[in-house]
Amino acid sequence: MPFIQKKLDEIPQKKIEYAARMKKYIDTYKTWMIINVDMVGSRQMQEVRIALRGRAVILMGKNTVMRRVVRDLAETDETLEPLLPYLHGNMGLVFTNESAADIRVAIESNKVPAAARVGIVSPIDVIIPSGATGLDPGQTSFFQVMNIATKIVKGTIELINQVALVKQGDKVSPSAVALLAKMNMRPFFFSITVLHVFEDGSLYDAAVLDITDDMLLGKFFNGVNKLACVSLAVGVPNAATLPHSFGRAIKYAVALAVETEITFEIAQKYKDYLSDPAAYAAEHGLSAGGATGGGAAAAAPEPEPEPEEEEEEEDLGFSLFD
């Protein structure tokens, strides 16, 4: 017991207060977001804190302390255990009771331009457009080393074609950094990024927040359409096939009514049209051919006049050979 007490006394007071604050946030807020703060400066972090004031709180600190707090709480709440593998690296936690999608937008909308650095993974494709670079002809050898075609126009170097310098996901090379620096280009925009969301005992990727109601409805109706196709093909009726079955039945009933004396409201308009197309078209603003639009039907082309037969010459009663 004295040994344990001695160990507790050796724990810095700051860590104890930090653990107590984290437990308070966990009890107070229902949604937690794991964020990545690579390449994010202190000023940018402060601006995000100000934007989230009253809506959410950001907790940064040592990963070991975070894992220890979560591990202790996971002993009574097993839903917290999946968080442990993600509490590493340059990360932090955001706690909120508002919509996770809205808070994510507020966090990631704060972006600042940044120059390229050697070894970082490019978040975008870096493309240098063709045209003037603003560099003097003495820099031509630099482009030749990188196999970039250039020409000299009015005392400056111009790129003949656009150059795909860095692809998304690749590490930025020293030569790419040097070229971007020479051209005074800052192609990257860095912001705090939300990686995962823990909500109501479930941990999911932040990409789930990009799914909209329209996307969900589209996927649902696509599935219903496929179910209806399969069910109709194998002859198994269900809720998905009912609209198609009713439509097909009405089509057959109309066809039967047209050929017989039987009639009903839907079939009557087809029977009226077939009995007197011209009167039905005039009454409903249709052309004689059945097309809508209210315009008069195109007049039938007049038959071409038959060529007149040449009159036979009168027999004068004599021949040239008589």
C-alpha cells in the first residue's frame, strides 16, 4: 500500500487534471471525433477553437494519457475499446452534442496555404501549367535535369507543356520542392482533418458523413428495382413487383376492352379515340395523328398532276413515200 501511494504521488498533477477533464468530456458529450493535426500551426488551431466555441471542445494532449483514460473506462463500457488503436500519432479529440457533419465542416473549412516540404505525402495532384515561369534563362539547366521541355520567350523561360510534378499520395521529392520554391508556388492547403467519429457506441470512418439523403434514397430505389426485376423473372410476387403487375394487368384490360363491348374509365378514352380520331383530337387539342401540341396536322401532299399525253398527229392522207 505505501508503494502504491508513492506511485500515485509521483504522477504529475497536470496529468491527473487532464484525465479528470477528459472523463468529464466523455460523460458530457455524446459524439467524439478523432482529428489529425499534421502540418497545422498553433494560430490555425486557435482559429478553429474560436469557430467551435459554444458548439464543441477540442482536447489535445499525450496519447498515452488518452489511452489510459479510455482503457480504464473500457473496463465498464466495452464500446470504448475500439477507440484504442486510433489514439496514436499527431491527433486530438473533438467533443460535441451537435451534428457531427456540421462540426466536421466547421473544422475542415479552416484551410491555410502552405509550401511543399520534402517527404510529405501530397494531398493533391500538383500540376504546373504551361506558359511563362518568370525565371531568367540562366535557370534552363535546372529544367533540363528534370526533363522538362522549355523555350526562351522575351528573356524568360516558358514551359512548352504542362507538367504533372507530383501525384496525389506520392511523397514530395527535393527537386519538386526546389522547383515550386523557384516559381514561388504554394500548392497545398492544410487543415485539421476528421478521421473517425464515435457516436452512440459506434465507431465509423468520417467518410460516412459525406453520404447524403439523396444518395441513400438512390441506393434504396436501385435495390428495389433489382429486387423487382428478379422477382418478376422467377414469378415471385411481392411488394416490389405490385406496381409492375398492376400496370401490366391494366394494359391487358384496356386491350381487351378495345376489342370488345366492355368498357371502363381508363379504357374509354382509347375507345373514343379509335372510334373517331378527328373528333377526339379536336376535343383534346391533339393533331389528327395523335401528337400533342395543338398545331394543325400537316396537310397531305397533293398528288402530282399526271403528264398530258401528246396528241397524235392527224393523218393527212398521204405519205412522203407515196
